[in-house]
Amino acid sequence: MNNKYSNLLTRVCLLVALTFSYSCDSILDINEDPFAAGDDQIAEQPGLLMTTIMTRVSSDRVIETNLFNRWAQHYVGAGAGLLSSADNYSIPSFPQTNTWSTYYVSALKNASRGELLANQVGEVNTASQFKIMQAFAFYHLTLMFEDVPFTEALNTDILFPNGDSQEEILKGIVDMLDDAVNDFDLGDPAKVGGEDLLFQGDLNRWIKFANSLKIKALILIAAKDEEYAKPKLETAFRQEHVENLADEVVLNYYDDLNNANQFYKLHFQFAGGQSLFFYASTPFIDLLRGTNDPRLDIFYDRPEGVVDAVPHRGVDPGASSSFTSTSALSLNFITATTPDFWVTAAELKFMRAEAILRGWIPGTTSDANDYYREGIVLNIIHLNSLASVQDNGRGITQFEYDTYNGALPDLQTLSPSNALKAVHHQGYVETFHRGMDAWTYVRRTNYPENPPLPVDAVLSEHIARLPYAPSEISANPNIPEQKPLDSPMWFMTSN
């Protein structure tokens, strides 16, 4: 391997080890009494807890579990060692340990504490905001670990909470979100405002967030329990949810290094801001090239000195290679201000099109085709709106869009299975660089079909789950038994 890359990779492996272990020094059990420390200011202003929840969750999404993008085969880790071993499903202990701590210990503990304190001081809106964050944390936990403590997780009288099934958790999340929305009092001024990094206290946007998250949970349930999910999905799509770019749920980052995107900090500190650690995945390159997708030039940067007329080149997942002639993860996504998108408008359009095609909600194939095309337009505008895309002149032009759009199928001319496949294709592309959504989409839809196993994969099938944190296994004798990492989760098994 080129010495420049070898030296950089040695240094970045150190950084990753440090990054993935920084929050492991104080793993506390969620079921400890949240009032034990007692804080008079937080008791009077429970909203102060919200910033901590949001920043820790977002940090985990953009750096700790960025490897989910690689399991979705959107891009691969560079060379050999820690950066690429996760592509082969050799999971270091750090991600699941830190991630478990972020969601189960920190986010849930602070969100449940915030809800209880808010109810004590009569702030119903503040309590609902914290309840939605609890649902968001549980949503992530079950999609990473499957069966986790849910019904007993926040009960401080239970020292060793039992785990619940994924079906119970997902349905419980739906109920939790309904309760939160129903409890909002839009006429009451008390709420989390200045500490609300997502919406700055806009309760209508909180309601859209809750309903959108509910739709995402119901889509996961529907393939397993249509009787439960269908009426709820029909109602949810009629309720206010994220339908346009202005309503997207996004946590923004800023130019100063203290408040910059942590994925950028990795590259800033150990690669001078260059993209040297993550490269294009051959299966994803081939998929997009096969449809002449203009988004390729937003997702990847060609090697320095290569003209735009030269096709992008990828690497097989899990392969250890020199990357001097390989397209790199674009600097459009490695900037200080790259946002963390929690819910996008396009993903809800594709889910709605899919729900119609699968008979989960009323509608015609013509309706599904409309939502399918709306989703594509929204995703392209979404990408073009990124500041780095604008600054680099990499946005998709009207001509490029018209050419691409003209080659897309009308779903009404396709067989039902091919129409669904066309929607899944766009839904998969739309999740690019949103690790949790990308990996979940692949597991839920089985799209792309028959993706190659990574080179030298340590599992016989594609990875389906994270292992439980060792700290939780040792601390809680009632944690569910660990299933094989390639064993399908409950929401996957009907595909």
C-alpha cells in the first residue's frame, strides 16, 4: 500500500479507537434512580436536558454507527485494519458499547427524567417532547439490537429489567407517540424552546416528527401484522407529517470546530479535511451507473486529476486495496456543517408509494406513481440544497434531471413486483449517508436483491444486528440471549 495511505490509516485507527472508547468510562444502568443526583435548576427547568439528549444521539448517528452505511454497501472502509474490518462484519467492541450507552443509558435516562420533572411542574408540552425522544431512542435500540428492555426499562424499582420482543417494542413506540401527540396543548406556552436544537420549540413540527416516526415504525410492522398496521397507517398518512423540505427533521452543525460534524472532525484531524478513509462501493456504483443516475457525482469524488468523463470506480465491500484510482466518499458529505437528517420528506413519499402498492393504505398505482416521482424530486432538491454541493458546483442541473426523469418508468406500466422494485430502488438511493435508515431499508426490503457478501466475511449471511454491549450483559442477568449476528430480526423474517 502507498506509504501515505499506510501512515494515515495507522493514525486514523488510533483516532477511531479513541473515539469509540471515549464514552465507555462511566456506563451506568438506566434503572438507577434518575433523581439520585438531584439538580435544583433541572428540576425547575427540565428542558435543559434536551440539548444533551439531542447532541449525544446525533453524535452517535454521524460517527459511532457510520459503519451502517457500509453494511448498506453505500461505501467501504479504506485499506486494512480497523477501518475496513467492520465491512467484513468483524465488529470492534467500541461501537455497540458506546451506542448502547448513548441510547439506553444517556438518552432514555435523561428523557424519562425530563418527562417526569416536566409533569411535576405541570409542563405537558415539555413532557410530550421528552416522550417523543424516548420513542426515538427505543426505535434505534430495537433496530440495532432487536429485543431490549422496554416495558420495564424506565421503571427505577426494577433493578434488572427484562427484555421485550421487537414486535412489542415497535407497537409500544406507536402508542407512545400517539400519547405524546394527544397530550400536546398548543395553547400552553410552556415547552422546551431554546434547548430544542431540532425545532426551537415549534410544537407543530414536533407533532409532524412524531407522526413521521410513527409511520416509519408502522411500515416495519406492516409486513408482519397487516391487521394491526393497515388502519393505523391509513390514519397516520392523513395526519400532519414531514411532507416537504422545510419540515425535515435535521440537526445542524456549524463551522467552528467545537460544534462541527464529528465525521468531519475525523477527517480534519487525521486527513487535513481530505476524503481518504471511505470509498465508493462497487455494487452501489454499478446500481447507479445502470440507470445513469446523476447523483453519482454528488455521492462520490473522482480521484484527483481524473476528468469527469472517466467513470467512477468502486471497491468490493470488504476488499483491502490501494485507493489511488478509486472514487472517494464525496467532500459534499465530509464538511463541518454537514447536517444530520433524522427524517426526510423524500423517504416518507417512497414509504407512501410502497404502502399503496402493497395494499396497506388505499390508493391507485397512479397515486403511487405520483408519490414515487415526488420522492425523487424532493431527494434531488434536498441534495442540491446542501451548502457543500452548491459551493462545489456539483448540483444536478435541470437538463440532467430531465434526462434522468425521462428514462424512469411509469409504475402503471409495470407489473406489481417491478413497480415495488422501482420504489425500493429509489428509497434505497435516498438513504445515502444516513446509516440507520440505509441499513434498516436494506434489511426491511431485501433491496438490492442478492447483494454480494463482503470479501472474507466472517458471517455466512449479511449482518442483521449488533451484539449487546458487554457492560449490559454483565450488569443485567435478564438481558435477552444473544442471537447470531446474521439471524434476521422479527421485522425482516416475512421478506
